[in-house]
Amino acid sequence: MTREHEGGALRVVFPRKSVVALERSAVPEPGPGEIVVRIVRVGVCATDLHLLDGHIGNPFPLVPGHEFVGVVAAIGPEDDRGLDVGAPVAVEMLVPCHRCDRCREGRHNLCELDDPVRHPGPGRQMGVNIPRTTRPFSGGYATHLVVPREGVVHRVPADLDLETAVLVEPLAVAVRAVERGRVGLGDKVVVIGPGPIGLLAAAAASAAGASEVVVVGGRAERRALARAFGATETVAERGERLVAAIRERLPGGPDVVIETAGSVDAQLDAIRIVRRGGRVVLAGACGSGHVLSIPSDGYLLTREIDVLPSFLAAGGYERSLGLLAQGRFPFASLVTHVYPLADVELAFAAVRERTEGLIKAVLVPPTP
């Protein structure tokens, strides 16, 4: 890791593929309609590693980090969010335009300005596809972040600590997936993939009224943990053996299957096991170049299932903050590893190596 001049704000930068640097700069000042947030916690996501490895476009130089919470440090003129300095906040990673057709539909996760086909160049996702050179955007691996006028900011409830609120972005992803699947009272749900989002999806499905939630995954300790997050059953099988195992537990088949594993094999398993007329939600990103091949008649046409991709977290933040504040599930237990921001490479190594006991790693920026 390289280090730049001392003093001011601190941030992690990916200057180019496979390179991590620590960089200091002046503490940013908000412009008209902007606020500056002092980051208190930021989650480490597998997406951050894919970005560093060059698997997701070429956004370099990038300040990564899209799972962040903090407190309002400064408010620019003309800001109308109604926040005060010191207010605890969660900021959505996507900066929507609020004007395009998708934004007006309430689907700002599909904002047209973030569509690389229609608008090539820097995207609108903080910490993912906006280069550091594009002011005022940045990412959450930093002591400070400027939120532009269009940014979506949520006040964190007073009874929710930021150490737990850092889970709001992955929980909002899970909540959106559950809502895409129209999970309701009495539904039988299968969640494939017991990673952080899969565990959170189990909790969200249970909170939405599912009568049975089966979590599928190969790691025994994750399956055991899933019980605390609403799972009524767990299964370790894959492929045809998974089909048989689900039929044994849910003879009529699941109403909804939510795939969070991020592999085409898991996606195909999800389609195999759902009941006729059921819903399959694909929430796990597989990465570029992967192709899902589905027998069209036997798996789709004659079974009339809904296959519903779920992208990002639009509409999920408020419900997720409420769920976190309720304390119904042991959310804080998912944060198993905490590192100072300067130890980002140690955090990355732990995530890559699947360090024993690791579920969610979080970075803590220094207090200025």
C-alpha cells in the first residue's frame, strides 16, 4: 500500500487495477445543495474486491465503499433535506437523477444516467463506478464524503447505533429482493446462499410473514446461524439432490426462491426447485461473462414461473432501518471483524481467505 502526504481527510483509493493506496486531502466543503458526511462505519463487500481485481469495468482511480453510515459534518447552502449537523445518516450508494422515467416510477436503482449503454462514462454509484476525479462524488472508504444535491439520505433512528446501522445497505438489498418476490403471509420461501445478504433475506422474508424459510448453503456454521435469522429449515445439497431435499421438506414446492449466491448453478437450482406458478428472485451478481442457460419449455413455459432479477436497494432503506431498530434478529452478530481504515488490506485478505468465523468485515475511519 502506498501513502500520500499527511494532514486533512483520509481515504482509500484504487489508483489502478490491483493497487491500494491511502491518500490524504483537505476536508471537503459542501457546495450548494450538498452535505458532507463524516463516515463512522463502512462495510467491506465482495464487490469491492471485484472492483480492485478489475472484474467490474474500469472506474479507476476509485474511492471504493458503498455500505456506509456516518454523521452530518457540514451542510451547504440551499440544502433542503432538513438535517442538522451531527445527525446520524445512511446514504444510498446510487445518486439518481429523479427526472427520468425509471426514477419517476420509484425505481431509481434503474436511473437512466447510470445506464452505461445510454450514458457511457462515469456512472452514478458511489464507491463503485464513479472515479475519484469526478467531484463531488466519492466512496465510503474515507473519513469524509460529499453527498450531492440528488443524493438520497436517510436519518438513522435515535435508538439504532451506527455499529449495527452499517448493515442497512445489504439489508436493503435483501428487503428489495423479498419485495420483488412478493413474499407475503404464509408463503414458503427458500433462500439460496447463506452469506450476509442471504441471512438478511431470510430475516426479511420472515418479517414479511413467510411461514417457512429454508436456507440453502454448504457451510455448517452459516446454516446454524440462519436459524437465528428466521430459517425454519436448512439444507446443504445442490443440483438434483437439492430438488429432492426441497421436495421432502416442502412437498408442494416453495412459493418463492431467492438466490443470493451469485453463481449460474445457484440460479438454475432456484428455477428447478420453485413450484409451478412460483416466483424466483435472482439477487446475486455473477460477474460479467457468465451465461444462464434454461430449458425454455420444461423449466419456464410449462411451469409459468416468474423470474425476477433484483438490483441494488431502491425503496428498501426505510424499511431496513426500521427492521434493524426493532431488534427482532441479532443483526449486530453479523459484524464479526472490525478493522481501522488504514488496515484495509488486512480486511481484504480476511475476506478473500474466508477467515474462520468471518461473516461481515467493517472498516472504521479515524475520527478527525
